[in-house]
Amino acid sequence: MIIEGIQGVGGINVASAVFLQKIRSLCDQHNAVFIADSVQCGYGRSGKFFSHDHAGVNADIYTMAKGMGNGFPIGGIIIAPKFQPSYGMLGTTFGGNHLACAAALAVLEVIEKENLIANAEAVGNYLMEELRKFPK
């Protein structure tokens, strides 16, 4: 089951915590893999590292890309310990080159040093609070 925590194409559509928790439960019940598509909404852009974190669920696989290189092309996945990776099993379109990996590491360092995830949460909360003051 592949689920985006926040869909950004065609408007901002946020998956509810109840929905994501139900998906996690059903995946566990039916021995299915929960894949969190975090390509667009990951890397702290939602005020949590992954938008699915707002629901308190853990996915089996997280996909990520856009936020990883801050504009430089790179992509990757994180897999749960229940998967046993082997050489050649996992891959990525833009991963594995030295420049992309250096860019990705620099992004993580800046996120941590400048406390950008907390800043994204604060700015996001402020914007939502102000936007709610407008009538539909």
C-alpha cells in the first residue's frame, strides 16, 4: 500500500491520522507492506521528518527524493529491519554518485544546525492559524 501523507498536486490533501493508522493496521493484519511516499512531503517540510509521523505510524518503506538534495537530483528509500537487503536488491534513479550524496549529507547537516524542522512546524502552524481566519 503506497500512501502519500500529504498530496501536493491538485491542492493540498492531508491524510488524516485515523486514515494512516487504519492503513497501518490493515497492512499488519494482511501482511502487506506499508510504503510511505515521502518524495514531496518528506525531509521536514511538514514540521516532522516524514509527514506520516504526524499520525504516529511507522511505514515499512519510506521513499524520498526532492527534499534530500535541496534541488540536486537524488532519491532513496529507508526500509524496516524486517527486510533483509542484499547487494543489488535496492536502487535509486539518482542515488550513489558522490556529488549527490555530498549534497544530501549537507542538507541533513543544515536541517539539524538551523533547526529547520521545528521552524517548518512553527511557520506552518502560524500560516494555518492565519488562514483559518478567512471565510471559505
